[in-house]
Amino acid sequence: MAVDHRPRTPAPLLVPPGRKGGPAAARPHRAAVVLIPVALTLVLGLWGLRRQGTMWRDEAVTYDMAQRGPAALLHVLDDYDVVHGLYYLLMQGVFAVCGDGLVPLRLPSVLAMAAAAAGVAVLGRMLAGPGTGLAAGAVFALLPDVQRYAQEGRSYALVCAAVVWATVLFVRAAHERRTGPWAGYAALSLAACLLHEFAFLAVLAHGVAALAARVPGGVLRAWGAAAGGVAVGLAPPAVISAGQTEQVAWIGPPDALTWLGVVAVAALALACAATVGGPVASVALPLALVPTAVLLLLSPVASLFVDRYVVYSDAGLALLTGAALHSAWRRGVPLRAGAAAVAAVVAATLLVPVGQHLRSPESRQDDLAAVAAAVRASSAPGDGLLFAPARRRVWTLSGAPAYRGLTDLALRADPRASHTLYGTELPPAAIRARMLDARRIIVLHDPPGQPLDDSRAERVKRATLRTDFERCATTGVHGARVTLYARPGACAGTGPRVVSGRAGTAGGGG
């Protein structure tokens, strides 16, 4: 990879690391700059890790895929979820060593976010000195998204860690202008993209950072070569995932609340960047804004914006916020007191009401343990079981015993036998025939207000329930409804009722 070694005046991105930070006696110890954010992230990650013994549906998919074996996984990836294939393979290794369960499911994410916090601290130290590194690392650990995805059995924390350390190598490579760091940058960026394709937006953010900093042409060419190598390596899974668009068909256009949150974050990032300027702003502002902006700009063509897909952009926000806080701290006693007070109030808020909510089942889209408990309370051995829509069969992937003894009326082949995520179903006519043979049916469906699937099979399920069954009782739990239907006159003893709330904690989580 050719790099221009001709001496030039350093661009803002290339300011020698560690130039700032005040008198040496006032600087935090080099090791403490990294260790304090790492320790804080680990403590917050381990706090309430089991989340009251529950998991939500995306975690249930990870839990199931991690137990299928490499050959079975490859069969699934031909048609489903190739974007998460590397992560599932890694989790198979974790389960093979540590066994299954909620702690092995989530611990890799805790460790990955701790590694990301270390990288944010290192970046802050490189770009503006140890004080900024310590502040940025601590801010990162406290961010709600970081706390959330540090405790989730999905790939996003690992992607975040890979992107952050790729950014470290990017800054180092741009400063040193040697081939070695660029090769490491390309390799780590490719690893991040193989864990989730949208990590490539971070590579684009690095390019924007290089352009904004007006780096020498040799640095731009080196970045371009690295980005091209990442694109080539990512191409095969990207081509496969392009044929799996049904996996993201559920994503709608961003609503007003989403736009409000994005604008608020962007305003904070821009305000902090205007305050601190220099290398921190050059590197962190594109990382904080570009990935989100690209997904939002694509929304009219393809709705793909989900905040967890770009959670690594929080590293840019943490760098900017940490640098602004440290700048205020260094400017004198009044600003120091104000910065300390603001930081204390924000930290207390994030650790108490926000932190407690993030560690409750209600912080996720649904609660598999509550669904299983409602099924157990509503059903009797031999009852029929119906998922409407079929993809809600994902609620059974945690292995909860509540579904044993029930007959899945629409099922042709279960998820493992069919090498699918949710199993395959019978033709509509066969589903109707099996429903009519049942005296009672437990139906698992979405909460009110969710769009109804318009497939023929789903229409047949709804029509048969409407014309040939009576609704006996509905239990509303977080993210789901469990309804008992029976043939006319068979509801005796159940009594029509509607119950809302969480139906207990047993039966989920493995």
C-alpha cells in the first residue's frame, strides 16, 4: 500500500497525541485513563445481567442458533440472517465452552463493551490528552445505549468494540503514515463488517474525517485502499443478505420521536464539537453523525434505520462530550463546579431511573418469560397452539417448558428440522382443517395496534377463529397477547376476560 512519506505540515487529525491535558501533576495516571472506564463498564454490565431471568425475541434467536452446530448454521444462513452469521458462530464457541444460559449469552457483550470503553479512552488520550480520555471513557460507559447493548445477546457490542479499535488504528495510521497500522485497520474494520454489515458506515465516517481534516493525499489513498479491501471482503455476505430483505421488512420509516432523538443527539454533538474543535472534533463528529445520517437519508428508498445498527456512533458522541466536560473543567473554578454538578446529575439519572429501566424486561420489545407464563396459565395438555403471525414462533426458542403438551396446529417442520428461524407451516387449507379438529386453541399474537400479516395463511387463521371459535380469555403481557379460543360452548370455566400486565417470570431464559 503506497503511502506518501514527503514531509508536510500536520493536518488537525495528525496533531501528535497527548499534547494537551494541563500540568503533568494534574493528569490522571496513564493506566487509570483506561482502567477506570473499563471497570465502570464491567460493573454496569454485570449489574442485573440476567434481567429477572428473561430474554427477548432477538436474543432467543441467538440462543437457538448458538446450539445448532456449524453445519446446521450454514444451512440456515443460506436463506436467513447471514448478516449475523459470524456472531452466531462465535456464540456457538462460547456455548461449547461455557454452556448455555443467560450469563453465557450476554457476557461476551459485557466484555466487548468494556473493550470499547478502553478504546474510547485511548482515543481521547491520543487526540487530546489523558483528561479527555478518562472523561470520554466514563461518559461512554454511562450512555443508555451502551448500558443496554452491553447486556444483550446480540452482535452490537462486539461491532462497537471492533469499530472503536479500528478508529484507534485509523488515527495512528494517519499520524504515523506506515503500512502496518493501515493493514490492521483494514482487518479490524472487515471483522466489524462481518459481524454486521452496517459497520461499513464507520469506514465511510473515517473517510469523512480524513477529508475534513485535509490530510495529505497519501493518507487519503491509504484509507481508500483499506476501505476498498474491506468492501471486497464484505461483498460475498452482502450479496447473500441482499436476497434476505424479508429479515428487515418490519422496519418502518423513522417516526417523529426518532427524528427528535436524532436531532437532539446531533445538536449535542455539534455543540461539543464547536467547543473543543481540533483533532477530537475531526475524528469524533463524523463517527457520531455520518452512520445515522446515511441510514436516514436512505429511508425514502429503503427503511433501514434502527438505532442499534449504529450503536458504535455513541463512541463519537462520548469523545465529544468527554472533551467538552474536560475543557470546562480546565477553565477555572466556576466552570469546574458547574461541569461537576451537571455530570453528577446526569450520571445519577443514568444510573438510577434509566439504569433500572434498562435492566427490566419492559426495556425490550417483548418478554419471553411472561409469554410462557401466560401460556402455562391459560392452557391445558392437548390444547392446540397457534402463532399469528407465524414468526412469533420465535417466542418458543428459549426452550420454555410451558409449550410442552400443546399441539402446534400450523407447523409443518420445526425451526431446526427445517433449517429456518421460525419453522415452516402447512398450507392454509391444512391449517384450517387442523384448527377445526381442536376443541381449544391457545393463540399467540402481537399487542393491539400492530399491523396484521396479509398472507393467505394468516388470513385463514383469523377467519377460522372468527367464524368457528369463541374468544374465552386474553392475557396481555409485555409485547404480546395470549388468547384462549374454544369451540362454541366450550369456554365454560374460563370466563371471558382481558388481563393486562406481566404474567410472571418463569419459563424463559434458559
